Amino acid sequence: LSGLLACTWMIKIVRKSKLTYFAIYCILVGALAIGYGVWG
């Protein structure tokens, strides 16, 4: 449920803002997820 809410929330933000911010967000979240998977 939280994942679905996050997706709809991100879609709203992407529609309002530029896609560059979304790309930066994806890179940061991806790096954090990989780091957590490796060291967490």
C-alpha cells in the first residue's frame, strides 16, 4: 500500500516539476537501496 501511495505521489510531483529532479531522486534512492542491500 505504501509503495502504491509513493508511486502516485511521485507521479504528481513529476507532472508538476521537471523530470531532471525525478532522475536525480531515482539515482539517490537507487544508490541508497544498493548501499543498504550491500552493507545493511
